[in-house]
Amino acid sequence: MRFRRWPRVSAYEDTSRKRAALARAQQAQRDKLPLLAPLIAEQQPSADAEMARRAAWWPRAQQRDRDRRAHDWRRARARLAGYGDNLRPLLIQLWGDCPYPADPVYLLDMLHGIDTGRIDPERPPWIPREPDSSGRLDPAATEGEAGRGLCDGFGG
């Protein structure tokens, strides 16, 4: 099953570019209301205080994102296990062949599309169809629910 590893939790990196961006953002806030600039300036945190706040927040935010992603993978695998033995191998093969990123949200969306009938597991929309004898594509692949959401790059 396709899976993309998520980076490990890392420490916040305090760089000169981040400090310069903070200074620009604070200056923009003060410039927005020039009459209140001194009041705004005294309420703004120092660069060191803001970097310390970010350093404390960053690992928690990363861990929260990793936990949410792991939870989504568990939900997707449990949902996939709920399908019958005839359909599950087909769905695993579809997931391996589909153009979606190897992300649990995309897997859950694909399974939802199959459950709601938007995606036919026997004829997924990302596999091109063979033209019939008249040179047209199979109408079932170009009309109705099976063809929605596909784009040829020109708005069609």
C-alpha cells in the first residue's frame, strides 16, 4: 500500500531571516495605524520573546499534525478492512495505481467516492478508455458521474 513518510518532530530553527520577517511584520502593523504606532509598539513582543514562544509552540504543533495524520491512516486502513475479500484487493490495487498523493486524506476520499458511486472501482476515471470503432471514447467514461472532475487542461 502506498505510504509517504512524514518528517519527524524537529526543533524550531531561529534564523536571521525569520527575525527579519518578524521585524517587517511588526513594522507593517505599526505603519497601518500611524497615530497608534507607539501604543502598538509597546504591546508587540521582542524578537527574542517571539522566537521563544515559537520554539515552545513548534514541536507541539508538529506532533499534533503527526498524530492527526496517523489517526487518519488508522481510519483509512480500518475502513479498507471493512470491505469484503472480493473488493479489498481491487481497492488496494486502485490505490497503488491512482494519481493521488500517498496521503491518508486522499485514500479516505477515494474510498468515499467508491461508497457514494462517484468512482466505479471497475472503471476508475484516471485510467484512459479505449476508443470504440467510431473513434469516440466509451460514452460511460465521458458522461455522467464517471467523467466529472476530470480536466483536459483547457477548462473542459
